[in-house]
Amino acid sequence: MNIKMYTTLFLLALVVIFTVQNATAVTVNFLFWKLEISRSLLIFFVLIIGVIVGWISHSHYQHSITRNKKSQ
């Protein structure tokens, strides 16, 4: 096996361990909503939201730089 396969298996094992250790259900209150979800899913969703916000802000930043270079 090559290094990519070992790395993938290692990361997959870490995800499985993380999920098993954080399977406890927690209650999330947001404005008028009340949601009960496992802690690992909550962390995953927050990570995905952070990636999306970072991607959008990076795209906006790159677009503004490109626009400023064209106007000069």
C-alpha cells in the first residue's frame, strides 16, 4: 500500500474514534428552535458552516482584488 492509503485509513480511524466518543446527544437552542443532536454531528455541521463562510469570504476577497487590478 502507498502513503495515501495509510493516511486515508488513519484519518478514517480518527473520525470513527471521534464519532464514538462524542455520540452523546446535546440540546441546541437557537432563537425559537430547540434541537437535540449528537455532539459529533453538531461539530461536523459547525465545521461545514465555517468552511462555507471561509470559502465565500475568500472568493469575495479574490474578486475585489481582481476588480481593483482591472480598474487601475
